[in-house]
Amino acid sequence: MLKIHHIRNATMVLETEKDVILIDPMLGAQGIMPSFTLFRYKARKNPTISLPNNTNSILNKVTHCLITHQHPDHIDNKGIQFLIQKNIPVTCSIRDKKTF
């Protein structure tokens, strides 16, 4: 059994029978970060949408985290705080290992 919960942007949770894996935890409030575009589209602060209502119940089950790469829309301070507070093991690329 595999459940996929898309939270927003690159943030999602994969729920297996054994583990619940948080991917790219961008958990801050809507509009807390600057826009990633200036000219192509109308600038909108990121994240562009709020977290879904069921986010906390999903996050309470997380056992591991995968960070695909260090980029502003893949992890934010709120995501980092969550991982530290819950003592969640993190897997990332060898390039980002020292940072995380």
C-alpha cells in the first residue's frame, strides 16, 4: 500500500506500510517568501497557497524526510524547525549533507 499526499509545491508525503516519508518540507505560511519570478508572470509571494487543512494530521505520522536539493521552494525554516523538533532522520544528496 502506498498513499501519496501532495501538500504544495514540491512538498509531499509518501505513506507506506512501514514508513511515512516527508519530501521537501516547505511548511511556512503562505506568502512568507519573495516571488521566484519577476518578469515572466505576475509576481506572487511564495508559497502561493496555504497548507491544506489536513496537513498536521499527515505530518504527525512522518518517520523520515527526503530533501531532493537545497532550494528555497524545497525546504524553509518552518520545515527545518519541524524536522529538528520531531527528531526526524533526513536523507539528502551528498552535496547538501554538510548543510543539513
